[in-house]
Amino acid sequence: MRIEICQSYEALSLKAKEIVTSELGQHKALTLCAATGGSPTRMYELLVEEASRQPELFSQFTVLKLDEWGRNPRWTTRVRASRIYGTIS
């Protein structure tokens, strides 16, 4: 694990977005287990902005809500990146 210290919430959110998009460049069918709460909200907004600029990068990207993880897989909610904004606004 590599720990990085960011100077602000915005810098942290940008770094997190960069990590996710970098991984997407290597693994198109990436599934992100989304944390609940307000902390990751800005990162999600930045991912949505990036998805509008590079839709092909996000074409196979899915989000698995963390609070859904323990349920039966057929009930699990998977959300396309382009829909994240509607869930966090």
C-alpha cells in the first residue's frame, strides 16, 4: 500500500479520480465498490465529468454500492458511471 498525503479535499478527490481512470485504462471492465457517506462525493463527480469526456473509457465500468455487497447477487445494484451523478446529487 502506498500512502499519499494531499493538501486539500479537492486534491485528494483529483488523485482518487486519477487512480480510478488509470486502472480503467488497464482494466476496462473495472467494478468500483462505492463507499457510502460524503467523503468520496467529489471523486464521483470528477469521474462523471471524465466519463462525459471519454465515454469509451467508461463503457464497461460499473459501480457496486458497498451497502449492497452482502446481499444476494441477483439483487445487487450495478450502476453505469454515467448515472453516478444522479445518485450523489
